[in-house]
Amino acid sequence: MVSGSSRLTGPLFFANADTLRERVATAADDDIRWVLLDFESVTDIDPTASEALADSIAILRERGTILGIARHSARASAARPLRPR
């Protein structure tokens, strides 16, 4: 099984939401079965970034790729629920 991981740092917000979406999509090429995002250093998630993450989840589901989020903080957990469209 091939996998990919990415460590994210600082707040996820409107200015880096597209970068998040692109990094997840790029990480999930045809050979990747799952992607793990390390949220240990994510300090906050705004609604735009939450939407970008939900979009990423939907893209990965379409590809049959599993997305995992590791070491998230309580503050990040309290962000808008991630429900793919």
C-alpha cells in the first residue's frame, strides 16, 4: 500500500485554502491509497479552509483514497464540521 502524508502548520484560512486543496489533490495520485494530514501545529481553521478541506475529502472519496487527520487540537476540532458535499 502506498501512502502520503503532509504536515500542516499555523492557521488554515482563506489565504491558504486553495493551497491546502491543491496539496491534498496532488498527494492523492493514482498510486496513493490514503493521505494523512498532521494537524498538530494547526492553530485555527476558518470557514473557507474548512470548505476546502471538505472539498478535498470529496475529491479523495471519488478516487477511492482515504483521508486521515492526526493529532488535531481541540480548537481545530471545534471548527465547522467537515461534511463533504
